[in-house]
Amino acid sequence: MEESGRRCAVCSARDERALVQVLLIGGSATTLCGSHALMHRRSGQGQRTVPELRASLGDRRGRDDRRHDGDELGAALAAAFGSEKRGPQRRRA
């Protein structure tokens, strides 16, 4: 088992209330936060090592802005709540 100070092996979260142990292929265990444990369970991929786990479940927030790829809802929300909608007198202080 990789103890690593009881933190998520992917994102390093340390909140004990959200940490769980998961088994990797081959029987080794590691600690994941609830979000990454759910992603691991749903992925259907078999990871054998922590580096494989990090590579498959790593941060996905770095993706490009997808509003310009035909996402009508995203474009509508951006237009509705964008700063160009508000004049200087209507902006919050």
C-alpha cells in the first residue's frame, strides 16, 4: 500500500473524510479522494501502478474552451452573464 501521508495519489487532497483505499490490478492498494475513486471505478481501465493511475485520472481542467465548438448552451450562458451585457453603472462593486 502506498501511504504517502494519507493523501490522494492523484490530486494530493488530504481531507480524511474524503479519502478511500482502492485496489489496483495486481493487488496493490493506494489512497484516492472520493472524486478520483469514482473516476477510477467508472473508467473501466485497469491501472497497475500509481503513475498509470495519475496519467488516466489526472487533471482534466486544462482542456480548451469548448464554447466555440458548437455548444449553444455555453454560448447562451456566456452571452447572458458576460460583462458586455452590463453597463458600467450596473456592475457590482
